[in-house]
Amino acid sequence: MVSLYSTGLELGNLLVGSDLLNHSWDAISKLQKDTLLLDQNPSLPFSVKYQVYEYPPAKGFIIAFVCSPNSAVNHLQEEDFRELAPSDAIMSFDFLCTKSNSSVSLHKAAFTLFASLENELSLLKQQFTSHQPLIVTGHCLGGSVASLFTLWLLDSLPRYGVQRLLCITFGSPLLGNNGFQKAISERSAWSSYFLHVVSDKDPIPGFLISDHNASAATLTTPTCYMPFGIYLFCSESGFSCFEEPQSILELLMIMSSRCAESQNPNNCSQVIDYGHILEHLRSKAICRGILELPDSIGNPLQAGTYLLLEAAGVGKLQENVDMSYLAINIAKRTEVQAKHRQNVFDPSKKLSTLKKSMSYLEWYMKNSLEEAGYYDKYKLRRSRSRDEIESTEQLIKHHRTLKLFWKRMVAEVENMPWKEGRSLRKRWLYAGTNYRRMVEPLDIAEYYGRGKKDYISHGRSEHYKLLEEWLTDENFHAYQRTQASSLTVDSCFWAYVEEAVISCEVLKDRQSSAQDQESARENLIKFEQYVMDMINNFLVSPEIFLPQSSFMRWWKEYCRLVGNSYTSTLINFMKDEFRRYV
């Protein structure tokens, strides 16, 4: 439970003690000298500049983005400069949207600046495909553009050596809405590639926090700006890192209120020298004693959070800030975030369990060939011995294990960004198809065993439909078969058999209407054609022809109903040829 304090301070010490921040700010400072000319010429349009530097020579590169600092501050204070650009207006970043998260919006001004360089940045992106270390950095709105460019690089995976990529911003305003923050957090490890350095005296990071954010401190909406990545908060007291978004937003709101309450309006247009701050921090030791903590702090996580807030200088910004209350709330949110990460779905961890369950189903299938077949043995489940009872219980257990896994697997993939989700489903498509063909017949058996009808429309699980769609989407073409499949390729085959049985019952029922009888005949003719297509392409398992299978029992009843005078392709096939299929 001390991990927040340890991580927050140790990460801060690691970052401040390294040369990464200094190299980044030095690159920004060099480029800012050129942009000073823009401050002196107001007729020039507001723009962003970038430059590539080596650091140290031959070891890596820094790409720095800057805007005219004073112009950026003046623009940010304009009301229309706070607007969000909706997802349909930011097509360059449509990879951030998913089916469950389509409301991704970006700061309109930041995106406009990025779009003005899009062609140049496309060429620049292609240059950085090696494994050389790369830092993308920027100050103020230049930091927003740096973040957008980094997202572009991350979306280029696996071509780019992502392990050597880091985005560092200084005094950057918030970049996107709650949907944007969610899109970053949904991608494993993406948040860790973004480090935002914020001084307690810098008003710019809080400029885009509106009254709506303040009223939604615990319930964010699509119109709220939200932070993402790791934040390094700096003050005269020291520095500390935070990652939980709602806690970061709360700290930024406290810091921004300092400027709003200041009697000197010029404080909001000052440009912070982060170079001076970094030099001060490198010589600052962060060490607080547990005796300094208030009595209301009740556990190590809350204590660590309290000390982090002190190091960030939050308590000195406003006298009415209840540090204890704030620390307790942040600690609780951090615990929730940690539990969420522990519950992140990792399909590879379940691989051995899946293999065991699939192997058991294969064993059960082979042993059912002496009876009515895989489908009918499970549907009837007439256990007459202890071994049969145990066998059935084991099958039900493995059936549930597989179904729970694949339901969650499909849901997770559907909620992933399109590119990432498609990559994962490609890797698991073969396993998912085998699972569907082996397990869905068991669901069908349970469904019709309970006397229900129309499984396709009313009983089929959504995850089966999606697994089937994936197969189609990936343009999967099965090879031309020359012998029968061991597994019936259409996992809904037995549902069509059961519906054919029901249609026969309608024809036998003298009380059924003429319309129902005609519909039943049409359904049976369609079913005949469907079965013959499957047979001609060797897409059904020979087990359907076992004497006691549901298919053969349907066939005998169907022949009695249509009479000896009726002829069809299936009738001709079943007279003799089906034995050669077996």
C-alpha cells in the first residue's frame, strides 16, 4: 500500500535526476529563440515550429515543438480557443475511436496547429523507424502538438521501436476530452509514454479547465477536458508524480484557481522558465517524516499521498485546501485504478486452461461416436453409471470455462481500437473458430432441450455472431475439401436440424393453419438445399449420419411425410450415396 508514495517520489527522483528533462528543455529553449520574432510581429498567423536535434550526438534524437509563448497564452485566454474538435473532424486520429468509445474529441486549436504541419510530419514520421531513442517534446501548445505527433508514432506500431520513445511536455494545456483520455488508457502502456511537467506557478495547464469540469469533479462528461499520461508536479517544496486522471484534474483545478484569484492579471500571461525550475529541483532533497502527518490520515497509502501533495506544493496554493481530505480521496481513486489494472484481461494467461478444456471436449466427441454422436449425447445426457455422470459434469464444467473466456475475449477485442483489436483477433481467429464449431452445438442442444424455438434469432449469443463475422471480415477462404470435415463447419447446423424437426411437426398437426403448413414446406425445401450444399462441399461431419442422430431421425420422419413419390437431390443422395460419405 506504500506503492503510490514510493512510485510517485522514486519516479520523480529518477526523472529529475536524469538528463532527459534537461535535454528536452534545452532543445525547446534553442527553438524558442527563433519564435521570439513572432511575438514582435502580431500580423503573422499563430503557428507552431519544430526542429530535430541530436542528443547526445549519435545516441538519439529530440523533436521539439514550440509556439510563440506569449501568443499562445493570449490565444488560450480567448473563449473560442477552448473549443473541442469532435471525432468526425479529426480523421487523422480516427484510430483512437472504438465501438464503445466513439466520442473522442481534441482541443481544436491544438489539432489545427498539428494539421498545419501534417504533410511535413508525415514525412518526418517515416524517418524514425529505427530503434534509436527518440524524445518528442514541447512547451505550452507546442507540447500539445508533441503529444499528437507521439500518438501518430505509437499508431505506427510495430514498425517503430516503441520502447525507446518518450513524449515530454512542459506547461502544456489539456489536450482532449474524457473519451480521448479513455482511448489512451485502453491501450496497454500508452499512458507511460507521456510525461507532463507542470509548475505550481504555471497557469497554462489549467486554462482549459472550465466551470463544467469543476462541477463534474467526480463525474466527467464528453465536453470536459481530461488529463492523460503521467504528471510531474513541481513546486518550491519539491516534486512528485501522479497518474490517476481524476486526481490530476483535481490538482490542476486547485493550481488554476491560484491564478484566477490573483489580483494581478499579468500573472496569467507570464511565461514560466522550466530550465530554472529543473536546476532548482535537482538540488532539492525530498524527504518527509511520518510525524508530520495529520491524525486523519489512516493508512500508508493515504500517508504517501499526503506527502506527495506536500512535495507538489498543493497545500501552499490555497489556504482553504483540506490536504487530508484531498489525500484520502486520491488514495481511494488510486486503489481503484490499481485493482482495475490487476483485472485487465490477458488471454495468454488462460492458454493452458483453454487447451485442457478443448482437449476434454475432443475426447468426449470421440467417445460419443459409439452412441448417437456428440450433439445428441450431450442433448439427451442419460447418465446410467457413475463414470457417465462424472463425464457429463466434467463436460459441463469445461463448456462453461470456454464460454466464459471467449465471451470476455470477444467483448475485449470489440472494445479495442480497430487496429489493435483486428491484430488480436487475427492471432486468435483459428482458435476462436474451432471453439465456436465445437461449443456452439452444445448451446444449441441445451436450448432445444428446454423446448425452445428459433435459436438463430432468439437464442444465439452475440459472441458467436462476432466470431463468425471476424472469419468473414478477414477474407478467410477454406481450402477445397475432398473428404468430410471432422467438425461440422457451420456451428449452427444442429439448430437448422431442430427447426426442420419442428417444421415436420407442423405438417403432422392437422390443427395448424394452411399458411403455417405452407411455410413449413418452404422451410423444409430450403433445409434440403442447405444440407446438400454442405454435403457436396464436405462441410458436415459424418456423425450426422449415425443411426440415432437428430438428423437421421428427422430424415426418417420427413420421408414418411413426403411419401415415396417425392423426389429431390437429397432423397437421391440418402438412398445410397451417404454411406460413401461416411
